Amino acid sequence: MKDHKHIKPHPRHEKDFTGGSALTRSCNYVGTTGESSLDKELLALAEKIAPHDRECLLAEMMITAVRLSRGSATDGDIKMLNRALKEMSHANEVFSGFRKERKVAIFGSARTKPTEPEYVTAVRFAKQMKEEGFMTITGAGPGIMAAGNEGAGREDSFGLNISLPFETSANEFILNDEKLIDFNYFFTRKLSFVKEADAAVAFPGGVGTMDELFEALTLIQTGKATVYPIVLVDAKSGKYWKFWQQFMEEHLMRLNLISRTDFALFKVTDDVQVAVDEILQFYKNFHSYRYVGDKLVLRILNRLTETAVAELNQEFKDIIKDGEIVQCGALEEEYLEEDLNDMPRLLLRHRRRDFGRLRMLIDAINVAETKK
């Protein structure tokens, strides 16, 4: 049994990495095959085999499959979609037993040697995150991926292996482990990285590392994934990420291709302790969020003082669509997440843009005064 005494235990919840709206009891959104009698048969079948409150989603998936089989999709299209769904299903089964555990995804070069300072730094980081109660997710390959699994240890590691003609085996620290998952498609693998992680840390790497980093940044920047910490870590005195940030500032920012507040979505450092603290601080009081209609519900561990809420309203009125931030309890629409019912909430109508500012709001919540 792992000892997670270094961090506060957090309530179990069904994580929705998109922060999407709470499920509705209605099946009105399900759609149709074009045949009402078949629709009724599929819904009845879904009600028979699906757990409570999931029959509508299952019926919708079955209707989509029927439409695919009868539509313009080629055999190749259907084979790809079927394999992708099977990969996603298997990954979900592997992760399902670890929903209560916080996890950090580690990206970086497969070419980094164990003697290089970046490898040693990655081992140190993963080991410290394990001591703080976080499991580690890597791409299961050599280099920085092996360093992450080595630092975390087999028990606290996941490996998301991609099938490539030139990398045929997972690293020794995750090989043959039940938490090693094989993927054929990069897009299903990247989905698992973003979906299952509570933070992402990138060490120096090549095209693959850039791909994984920008995937996470893009999804968060556009609101397609919930905001979480992204830390870019160099070995001591390393300049890889400093030059990367310089490119972002002098080219993308200077040409107005990104916003200044986008820089709040990531942190560059060459200090392992700073990287660890950045992640731990993010979850100091903030727990999670989701949307209920046009309302953003931020779950927190401890209630804020009235003065603290007033200060948040003043500082972040630019991201409030109308009204103000209010402190409240669980909403009726959150009925499926009963394990979170006792947690206080901050409720606002969010503009759903400038997610760098949302990250800044979360940072402010974590340092705000709480009620004794």
C-alpha cells in the first residue's frame, strides 16, 4: 500500500478531462438511425445492459455504429474506428483501478542516455513526485521515458507504448507490467496522456516531445481539456526550454499569434523542487471543475472568506460573462458525483475564452484566505 501522507487525500470522482457539462437524465439528444422501431430496440437493449444513468450514452454509441455501417464509411474507416475504440476501452480498463490517484505525465527524448544530466533530473523528479503521492505516466520507451518509470518505480508507473518499427520493446522498468498499454495510433495514446494526467512535465526532446507538449497546450488553451499544470524542466543550467520560451515570446507573441496570458499555462525551470512545488501548489485548495450549462463550478477543499471571494471578483471580472463569483454547495445537476457533494464550490458564468486567465484564477484561489 502506497503512503500518500504528503498530500491531502482528495475525494474520488469520475474525472472528465474536458470539464464538460454534467450528464442529463433525458435521452432526447441520442439521435436516430432513421428507423424509429430500430431506435426503440437499441434503447431497450441499452437499458437492459448498461449501468444506471448510462443507457442514453450507450444507445447513442450503438446508433452511431449503425449509421456508420449503413453510411458512406469505407471498410478502412470502420476498421480504424473500431481499433481506436478498442484501444481507448483497454486503456480505460487499465486506469480504472487508479482513479483516486493523482498522476503526472512525463514527456522527453527517447535518445537521452542514462549518464546525461537530463536523465538524472527526470529520475529525481519522478521519485519526488512519487514521494508526494503522484503516479507517473510515460511513453514506456527508452531515454526520458525510462527515467520517469525508473524514478517512480514499477508500482507507481504507467507506460503508454506506441508500436513503431524501430522501437520494439518497452523499457525495463515497465516491461511486462499490467499497467503497460500498447497503442497503434498516436492520437489514442495522446488522448490517454491528456485524459488521465493531473499534470504534464516535459524534458528536452525532439519532434515527439514537441507534439505531446503542444497537444496539451492547445487543448487547454482552447478549453477542450481542463486546465492543469504544465512544467518544462531542464537539467541544472540547461537552456533548452529557455530558448523555446524565447521563441514563443519573440516570434509568436511579437506577431500577436498568442496572448500574453497564454504564458500562465506553463512554467519553465531548471530546478526539480520548483517543478514539484508548481504541481503541488495547483492542488493546494483547488480540486477540479466542470461546466453546468453556462456556469463554471470550481470545487475547492476549503471555503474562502467573504473578503477573499470579493477580491477574486474584483481581480477576475474580465472572465465573468455576467453576475459575479459566488460561493455555494453542490448543484443539483452534479448528482452523479455524489462523492464531491460535501465540497464547497465557487460558481461563475465563464466567458469560455482566455484560459490562461482561468489558470490565474485557480492560482489565486490557492493562495486566498480560507475560513478556519
